[in-house]
Amino acid sequence: MKQYIKDMRKLVGHRPMIVSGASVIIFNAENKVLMLHRSDNDSWCFPGGALELGESLREAAIREVFEETGLEVTELELMDVFSGKDLYYKYPNGDEIYNVDAVFITRQYKGELKINNESRQARFFDIRDIPKNISPPVIPVVQELKRRASQLLQ
């Protein structure tokens, strides 16, 4: 968790906060998407996380992917910005957030895939075979990804 959010949590406790962040849907050469199996809630998500102070959404997306996967991403295309009640989440520790998630797509990455302690594993999935246990605030993103699958896989 970023220092800014830790500092804010000291002031607001577990009460709901609006947290802005970015995530990236990474397609491999077989048109499969990279997902991470989270350690904290035993569910799947895309690489991403919260903004740091003074950071742009694009910078956050690039940094978070590298921190969580060891991959360097380029040529990010904004898929959509997700927000609202569907992106509410209560962490296992009781912290509540309403996410504002700028979701990018890329097919350009390099490096060796290696996960940090936030994840149990990383795998590429066919869009039609994404696991059922998706992290709650990622469900709307997966739904939109599936809705746009035919145009994204061209």
C-alpha cells in the first residue's frame, strides 16, 4: 500500500475513501490476457494499483505493472475509466474504498514475468476462460472486456 493511503488511513480509519488508480490488460501473442491471483482475497485481477502523489494515470499503470509482474509495458491505450458503486471494495482488513480505475490495454511488453508478494501466481487466460473468482471491483472491467472481445481480438 502506498504511503499516502497509509497516511490517510491514520486519519479516517476504515471509513470509505475514493482511491484513484490504473490497471493494465496485457495481451500476449495468443490474444490471452494476463491476470494475477491475489494473495489478500484469493481472487483474480489485472495488474494495477493506486496513484502516488504527483503521478499521472499512465505513469501509475506502467509502475504498477512493473512492481507486480516485472514486465515493462509500452503503447498503452485507454480502454475506459471505471467508477461508481460497482467499484466499491472492502479489504479483508476492513478498509473500504470506492475505486476510480483507468484501465489501459497493451500488447507491447518486455521482460521476464515475476510476481511480487501481492500475488500467488500470474497466468494468461483466454478471454472466454477467465476464472470465476474475480476480485469484486474488477468484475465490471472483465464484463466490459468480454463485451468488447470481438473488436479487441482483431
